Amino acid sequence: MKIDDWLLEILACPACKAHLRAEAETEELVCTDCGLIYPVRDDIPVLLVDEARKP
């Protein structure tokens, strides 16, 4: 997963607006507040609440 640090700093969870943490092993972004897990496909974050899964 190739997401630049500067981009990760400005990305926010669409559901609660909290910061996202990158999980390199699973290629996902995890919300630090509500815990929703967003997929990253072809190095592009899919930040749609409908696409997210719960922990």
C-alpha cells in the first residue's frame, strides 16, 4: 500500500471525521475513533461508509 504520509494526515473518516490509521498488512485504513475499516484498492482509499466494514 502506497499512501503518502502527507495524504494520510489529511484523510478523515467520512462517518465521524476522526483520523485514519494505515494497516499495511491488510491494506486497509482504520478509523481511530469509530473503528470502521475502509479498503484500499490499487493504492486508492475507498472512503465510502457503505464499503466500510465494522471491526
